[in-house]
Amino acid sequence: MKCLIHGGTPFFSIGIEYKDKYLDEIFSKKMNLDPKDTKNAIIALNGTSSFASLERIADEILSYRPSTPAGQFFYELKVQEVLSFALEQYFKRKEININKDDDLALETVTKYIDDHYMAQLELEKLAKIAIMSKSKLKDVFKKNMA
């Protein structure tokens, strides 16, 4: 496992590379998961910029200052936490079956909401950003956030 962190400035990304052996031994066998699902869950996180949970984990990683050998344990747990989040999101999306265009539009809207959370957000404006009707945006948002 390798973790790449961009520190010293507000982060835009944290890259975590999982080794196939780690995924197969830890999750595929112990958790009784198909290795393809595990790898697809990680791939599905690529380019994701609107998940507050990932931002929280990234903040914890960036602010942690290990002073004991327990630091390795902390980082391993954070890596497992990211993988757990990836799997949860992957299976949720697989279950609700949102098409890729709607998923991308929803991610754009979610990013906009994250960036403008202090402003009054109008559904009409969010629908325009998503390039879909207000009712479709509500339905897709509810499906995804359920």
C-alpha cells in the first residue's frame, strides 16, 4: 500500500494505491467479496471531489503527527476506511442503477452545493447546472443520497 499526500497547501487530492495482494487477502477472501467489485469500487472513486467523508479522512491523515510506532497502524486503518467508503458507494450506486450521465451531473451539483453551502440554493439553478428537470434532479438526488 502506498499513500501520496500533497501537503503544505490546501489539498486537492490524496492518492492511495492498493496492491492486488492486499485487496485479495484482506477484502476479497476475508470479507467474501468478488475481487472485481473491490477494484471497481476503487476505480469509481477516481475524480470524485464532492464526498465530505473523504475530505474528513484526508484532513485526519494530513493533521496526524505520529510520535510512536502506532502511526503505521493509524495509516492502515485510514486506508481501510477509504476502501470501506468506496465499497459502500459502489454497491449503493450499483443497487440504484443511476446512469453515468446522471451520476456525473449529480456529482457536479453536489460539488456546487459544497462550494456554495453558505448561499441560498435554488432548485431551479441546481437543475440548470445538472442539465435536467427539477423533478428528475430531485428523484436522482433522492435515489443517490438514500
